[in-house]
Amino acid sequence: MSQEHAEPRRVGCLSRALYIVLVGLLILGFAGGAIYFLWYQPVAAENKAMLAELEKLRPLEGQNEELRSQVERAAVRLLVLQALVDTNAARASLALGKPDVATDSLSSAGSWLEQLATRVSSADVTDVGQMRDRLGLAQGEVRTDAFAAQSDLDVLANDLSQLAERLGEE
């Protein structure tokens, strides 16, 4: 009789263990499904949307770099034109016999040329250096020899105009 009682106990133990394992697997399945539907799927959809948006933005990145380059060239050209305006103002002041006003305009042109020297391409650095030298000559001659200063300013204005044209063509 002890053997008959032992067998049903094992079967009961096995069925109970099987029941616990099945319940555990069922809980894990529900937890996995909940994680998949509540967390993974929305994140995957968001990731897919972000990738699609990134693909739309990639061509714009190249355009952005091109526009930055154009802005930089325009800024350099603006410096050249500002120096040209001050140079022409100094020429007009000298023609009117106002060396003090011409000196102020040349000083302003010098600050534009300083800024320009740091921003131009390596091909134009030498030209800007020569322009600064020419400006220095004109500044030294404004009070002593107006004719020589006017001549130097004419050359400087011509050089600035040519540089502005070259920068406008690029």
C-alpha cells in the first residue's frame, strides 16, 4: 500500500510543478508581449521616423555648407567694399583740401584692411599686404604731399576694385 500512495504523490508533485512552470511561462510571455507592444514597438516606430527625417536632411547639409561658404565670401567682399568706400572718401577729402578728414577715412580703411588680411584666401594675402603698404604710404603723405597721397590712393582704390570684382565672380 505504501507503493500505491507514493505514485499518486509523485504524479501530484509533477503536475503541481508543471502547473507552476506553465504559469511562470505564461507570466513571462505576457511580460514579454507587454514590453514589446508598450516599449519596443513605439521606440522602433520613432526610430524609423527619425531615420526618414534624417534622410530628408542629408541633402540640406550640403546646401548648408555651400551657403556658409557664400556668406563667408560675401563678408570678405563687404570688407573690401567698406575699405574702398573709405579710400574714396579720403580721395574726395584730399581733393577738397581737407587732410584731417582724409586721415580719419584712411584710418578707417586701415582697420577694414586689417580685418580683411585675416579673412582672405591665401592667394590674396599678398595683395592685401601690398594694399596695406600702399595705405601706409598714403597716410604718411597726406599732410606733406597731397599729390603723391592722391596717386597712392588711386592705385589703392583700383586694387580694391579689382579684388572686389574677383570676389564677386567666385
